[in-house]
Amino acid sequence: MWRTRAAAACVICRSLANSSCGIKRKSPLQNLHLVSRSIHHPYYPSAKFQRPPLRISIQQFSSLNRLPLHKTKLLNVKHGYQSHRNFWLARLASRLLRIRYLILGSAVGGGYTAKKTYEQWKDMIPDLEDYKWIVPDFIWELDELVDIEKLLKALPDADDLAKLMPDFDKIGESLASLKGFLSPGSPGETAFRATDQGYDNDKQFKKGLLGELILLQQQIQQHEEEARRAAGFSSQQKRKVSDKEKIDQLQEELLRTQLKYQRMLERLEKENKELRKLVLQRDDKGIHQRKLKKSLIDMYSEVLDILSDYDASYNTQDHLPRVVVVGDQSAGKTSVLEMIAQARIFPRGSGEMMTRSPVKVTLSEGPHHVALFKDSSREFDLTKEEDLAALRNEIEIRMRNSVKEGCTVSTETISLSVKGPGLQRMVLVDLPGVISTVTSGMAPDTKETIFSISKAYMQNPNAIILCIQDGSVDAERSIVTDLVSQMDPQGKRTIFVLTKVDLAEKNVASPNRIQQIIEGKLFPMKALGYFAVVTGKGNSSESIESIKEYEEEFFQNSKLLKTSMLKAHQVTTKNLSLAVSDCFWKMVRESVEQQADAFKATRFNLETEWKNNYPRLRELDRNELFEKAKNEILDEVISLTQVTPKHWEEMLEKTLWERVSTHVIENIYLPAAQTANSGTFNTTVDIKLKQWTDKQLPNKAVEVAWETLQEEFSRFMTEKKGKEHDDIFDKLKQAVKEETIKRHKWNERAEDSLRVIQHNALEDRSISDKQQWDAAIHFMEETLQSRLKDTESVIEDMVGPDWKKRWLHWVGRTKEQNIRNETKNELEKLIKCNEDHPAYLANDEVTTVRKNLEARGVAVDPCLIKDTWHQIYRRYFLKSALNHCNLCRRGFYYYQRHFVDSELECNDIVLFWRIQRMLAITANTLRQQLTNTEVRRLEKNVKEVLEDFAEDNEKKVMLLTGKRVQLAEDLKKVREIQEKLEAFIEALHQEK
């Protein structure tokens, strides 16, 4: 096809070249495109072709877009060739355009397909943005720290590099000779294969620390095989060195290899620990933010904390596993626990008892080595000595506070959590050391109490007993081993630990005795495992790292390991910690589901009991009941502000008059009434009122106001509110009321302001209208009648019943009453003879009365005469005063004229009006102080008391009691325990 098109194009070109109209122009062939010329005229020399310069502006285009357009004049050609030329030009243009569009479409389609494939591959590639933390930060900052251009300039040139290159001609000759040596059938082929295989293996195993460990293990196996061969065939071989020396040499070499292997393991663990620490700290650095879940051991520890407060009154005992650390006093229990926790966290003393209560220690892994108590948010940094000292001091204080007066040890558990990188997860309980003798300063029952505490923890069938035995003392002096063998006769959950092995090796005459202890042949008790540890040189200031180094150095040089009395896995606290942790989690996995089922059954029983006994009540525990009672009490305090002012003032005025009426009558009114004229009466009244106001009255008024406030507060607190009243709160409300009243104190400035107001009120004598006058008379009459009634009652008790009561009720008088009755009759005759008689009897009058009574055969003491006269005259005076009140009812007119030209004097009415007005003004002032200040202060005190009670659990237990409360408490705790156990079991299964 291309040939046909080329031939056609040649015909057109030749016709164009031959056609001429007499115009001189260049060949039209030169106006064709270069591509066209190369297609049509392959023989045409394109290298010599030069494009003629165009006289018009031409826009350049790529051949992939469109052909260049040449704006030329139409050629004058013959008519016979016109249609034929146009037809072939159109065909040529269409073919060229088709090829170009095919190329363009292929390019566009291929580009789109490549882009789509790239996007798919990009989506398939995982996002490595979250794993940037794997690459250290200094790698990303390397371009900032290192000058790459300067480094490139410092590199040698190509010529210098060529001089440094080896001589490849000599290398070729060496390779040729080596090829001949290793040719098939040559003697070096077999050796080379073996060497090559060994080199591959070494390269595989020696790469990294793991390869070194595997090589060491192979060496250990080889040494063991050599040792066995030397032991088996030593009798058949004749060597220069004896067989025994050879065996000793091999054992020493084996021990060195094991220690080397152990050090490399520790090195690997240390590196792993650092890496885990970095991983745990990545959240703190903000590299990868995510919410950390609560660790498995923390969830388990929370369950144990709840169980420690749970009263197992429904036969659901706590059988969850924990590691119980028991041992004789000063056997090294605390030191072993500190080595496991990797911190000196416990107080210590030289020979004296330091562990006075159980201490529950929860070990868990974390980025920082810290410790904190269950009921405190303070974290103690265990890498700082000052925090360690503060932690030890806090533990000692808590222990001493938990011990009750008269006791030496306590059953109260102190809960402590220790976190740090590389710690084995478990829960340990450090118990007080078992003693054989009670020394001075201890309670008599200390020994029995320690035994009971130890048995209470060890009788748990799932508890792991960590029995600590002092290796530096005689085994026969041990007490704890007998106790442990009683609680775990088969030794299925006991781990025996022999401490102070370094001292034992020096002091024990026969090292085989230590071997017997570790093998379980010396003590009657059995155990799952036996361990020997060293917990330092006895210096309390030693650090954990120095103790570890000392322990490792001791066992490295110890004859106990060299002579195979102890095995490598039975020594060091590190191996002990791993073994205890494995045993603990094994026990947890075996028993936790059974405990969850037991608490589920207990929950069903408690819920059934509640539904049967309290079907219409909500299951409110003690804290919820306290909150409900708190809201009720606060509502009742607020009700005090809703008491009307009238009610306050009536109560205050009535109570205040009851409190001061005796003083007014006895010390003011009666003395003033004995005066001769009105001027002296008013002067006496003014003096006595001022003295009373300055000294007693304000204080009495404040006391009355405070008592009134207490009465109203008590009324609101104790008032029953119908069917909604819950008597379970009565005890709490009473305690809150008493404590609030004890704390509340009236404003000290109230008396000073009240004194001024009362003094001004009592100085006023102007009665403005008749209504006030009548009110004063009514007030005076009520007061006098009340006093007269009291006086009549006193006289009746003195003289006995009158003749009517004696005849109607058949009662008689005593001898003393007869004497008083005769005395009363004689004194009444004296008053009738002199109605203006003064209030006191003269001595001659007393003598006259006594002689008259003796004349009738009645012997009377002068004191009895005066005492009887006081009551008789008082009755006479009160009756006279009441008669005077009736006369003064019409005396307001004379009062306005100041009693001028009148024989009537009503100064006593004015006195009682002044007293009445002072009472009203004082009641109003006290009411304002109550409503504006004291009620609010009382409400504040109530809130403070409630907050203090809310923080005091013992107070709440004492004030909110009863079967209903206890049942709700047990139900709440059982539900909480079951839910936490189920959450822990789910997390435990996920960890598997």
C-alpha cells in the first residue's frame, strides 16, 4: 500500500514539475513536508534539502497535532490534471491525519491506563506514616547535620580511584588457577564444598546476638558430650592427665560457658527491656497517640482490692490466686520481694519487726519505674532516692496507723502498685514474719495473731506460697516450714526459697546440707520448686544493681554450682521471679472462671432475697443512701428561709420574755415598787434597766435566738413527712444536727449592736395612744397573774391541802405543813393590821410572831418565819398590783397630763410598756440577724458536716445500718466483682 501511494505521489510531483505558465518559481516539490518527501521519494537526498524561507509568518506545529499549513498561491496548472491532483492530495492528507490521530489516541489511552494503574498500586501500598517511630529521629535530621555537597567534594577523583583499584590481570590469573584446582575430580573440590557449607552456616548463625547464643548452645552440647565420653571411656584410654582432672576441667569449662550464655541472655533481655520501654514511651512523646487499655494485672488487682473489703457472709470465699510471701522474722522476705520489684521500697530495721500488716504489691510492666498506693494519686519515682525514702516512710506510717491501740500487728491490708520496664506481672502479699517468742513491747497475742493472719492467706487453695527460709541459721530453728507443710501437705502450690546462701556457704561445715535443703530432703515439707538466692551483703544502703552484681559474682565463683550441688536454673532472684510469675498465671487461668461462676450464683441469691424482702424499694447501697439523705437535709435547711418573719418574731419575743421575766419582776419591779413616791420609782427603774442592758440582756437575747434557731432546725430535721418518710435516715439526721449545732457560733458583733438598740428602746417612755396603753396593761396583768398562780402553788405545797381537799380526797397535812400553816395564819394577821407593810420583816416582828406561836404550842424557827413571810407578802403584793391595773385602765388621760392634779399613779404600767416595746424591737432585730446571716451560716456548716461524713466511711457505716443497707452493699460488691472478673476473663482469653 505504501508503494502504491508512493508511486501515485511521484506522478503528481512530476506533473507539477513539468507544468509551467511562464512564471519563474521554485519547484513545488520543495514546498512539501519533509515527511512527505521521505515517503514519496526515498531516493531524494533529504540531507541536502533546505527549506526555503517563507515570506509570510508560519505557525510551527508538531506532527502529532496537525500538519503544517503553508499559505502559498494557487499554481496555474493545466485543466486536465486538476481533478486528478486534488483527489490524490486529499487521500494523502486523510491517510496522514489518520495515522497521527491513531498515535495521539494511543498515547492518551496509555497515559490514562498508566495513571489508573499507578493509583491502584498506590492504594495497595500500606500507609507507613504511623511507623516513622521505627526510624530514629536523627535519620530524618541527617541532611541538616551533614553537608552532602561538601562530602561529595571530598571524595577522590576517577584517576585516584583507578589507582586504588586492584590489579584485575593478577586476579584473573588467580581465578584461573583456582578453577583448575576445583575442577571436577580435583582434590580440592571436596574440601571446598565442606568449607563453603561451614561458612554458610557460620554466616547464618553468627549474624546477630541470636546466632551467638545458638553457637554457645552448640558448644555447651559439645562440651557435655566430651565430658560424657571422658567419663565413660576414661578407664580405656591412657592419658597424661588423670581422668578426674579431665572431668573437673571439662566441668569448669562447661560452667564458664553456661555463665557466658547467661550473661548474653541477660544482655539480650536488657536490650529487649530498653526496646519495650521505648515502645511504651512512644505515646508520651506524641509519636503515635492512642488510648492505652488497662493492663491485665491491674484488672486482676482491682478485683482483689474489692474482695479484701467484701464481707463473705454468703459463703462465697475469696479463692483467687495471689503469691503469699511467708517466712520467719528477719529471714529475708522483704529483701526477696524488693529484688523481684527491683526497688528498695520497704522500711527495714536491724532485728526488729518492720512488717506490721499485710502489704499487697501488684507488679506490672510500664515505661517508668514508679509506685503508687490504691487510695492515692501520688506517684513515687523509684529511680530517685528521695522518692524511695518518702515511699518507705509512707508505708511505715500506714502500718503504724493501721495497728490498733494495744496491738502489735494489724489485719488491714495496704495496697501498693509497682510499675516498671521488665517487671514480671503478678500480685504478691508480704505478711508479718512468724515469731517463736513474744518479746517486751509486743502485745501478748502477737504470736497467735501472726499465725492466724498467715493461715488466713495460705488456706486459700489457689494461693501460691512463697516460703522464705534463712540459709544462714540452722534449719531446725525454722518455724514457717511446719506451718507451710500443714497448709499445703502435698506441696502443689509451694515454692521454697533459701536466702543468704553466701553466708550459708561460709558457715555450714557440710555443703551437702545445702544440697539436701534445695532437693527437699531435709525439711518434711514438699514444694513445686526450690531456689537459692542472695539478697545482698546485709547493708540496707545497697542498690538493687549492686546486689544483682554481687549475686551473679557469687554464684559464678560458688563451689555449689561448680560441684553441681545447685543447678543453674535454681539460682538468682531473676530465675525465681520468672518461675513465680509462670506459676501465678497458670493458677489464675485454672481457677478464675470457677470463681466467676461462684459469684454469679451469689448474685442470683442476693437479688432473689432483695425482691422478696423489699419489692418496692430501689437497691440503694450505703453511698447512694447517704446522697439521698444529704439532699433531704439540704432541702430542710433551705426550708428555714421560708419561715415567715411573724413566726420568727413571735417565737423570739415569747422565749425571751420567759427567760428574763423572773429578773424583771424580782430585781426591777418589786424593788422599785417598794419606793415611797413615783420619782424614786422611776429612778430605781432606770438604774436597774441600764445595768441589766449593759451586762445581761444582749447575751440573753443572743442565747434565745440561737436556741430558737436550733428548735426550728430540729423540727424540720425530725418532722416526719408522711408515707415518704424513711426512718433509715433518722440516725444520720440526728448526728448531722448535733455536729452542726456544735460547730455553729453566733456572730460576735451581734451583741454590741443589740445592746445599743435595747438601750434606746428602754429609754423611751412616751406611749403614743390608748391602744398601746391597754396592751401594756394586758401584758402586765398576764405577767402578774402567772406569777400569782405560781406563788399560790408554792404556798399550797408549804402549808398542805385546805379543809376541802382534806375532806374530799382524804389527805392530811404533815407536821411541818401544820407548822407552816400556823405561821401563815399569824403572818396574814400581821398584814391585815398594816396593809402598807414593807417587803421585809423587822427583827422585833419576827420575835413577836415566834412568841405568839409558842404560846399556842408551836415551836418555829426564825428562818422558817422569814421564808413563809416572803411567799405571803409576794401573794399580797401581786394581788394589790392586779387591783392597781384595773384602776389604771382609765388612767391614759392622766398619763398624758403627767398625772397632774391626780392621786392616781401608773408608773408600773409605763415600766411594762417599756419592757414590752424592748421585747418587740429585740425580736425584730434578732429575726433580721437570723434570716440574713445565721441561717446561711448554718446551711454552710451543714454542708461542711455532710462533706466530712461523706469522706468518713466508718461514720457512714455507723449511721446507716440495718439489714436493708447491708444487703444492698453485698449486692453491689458482688455485682462489681462479677463484672470485673468477666472483663478480666475476656482480656485473659484475648491475650492467649
